Amino acid sequence: MGSHRRLFRRFLLRELAKAFREAFRDREKAELVARGDYPFLNVRRGEVLTAPRYVNPSLERALEMGASRGGRKREG
């Protein structure tokens, strides 16, 4: 079962990176807006991903997973 979690986490992090890479940067409003649909993140086209004091609630889990990614050391 651990491999399924790892696979899901990998897809989630790839989707997160893709969403931020492809996002439209609205410099007037200081927002990042999704240009496409990202089903693993539960984000649809046109949704605001981030703004100065806002992070899309659908992204919070993925961001937490990405932040904890480097925290563990592998044994072996």
C-alpha cells in the first residue's frame, strides 16, 4: 500500500509543479491563475491559485506534501 501512496504523491507533486509553471501571472492583481484543469489538485481553469494573502484551499494539501518531501532521510 505504501507504493500507491508514493505514486499518488508523485502525481500530485508533478501536477502542482505543472500548475504553477503554466499559470497566468496577473501582475495588476498579483495573482496566479490556472490556465488548465488539474484533477489531482481539484483545480479548474480560471481559478486563482495564489494571491498576496490567499492560497487556494485545494492546493494546501499538495503544498504541505511538497514541503515535507525533503524532511525524511532514506535508510539503506
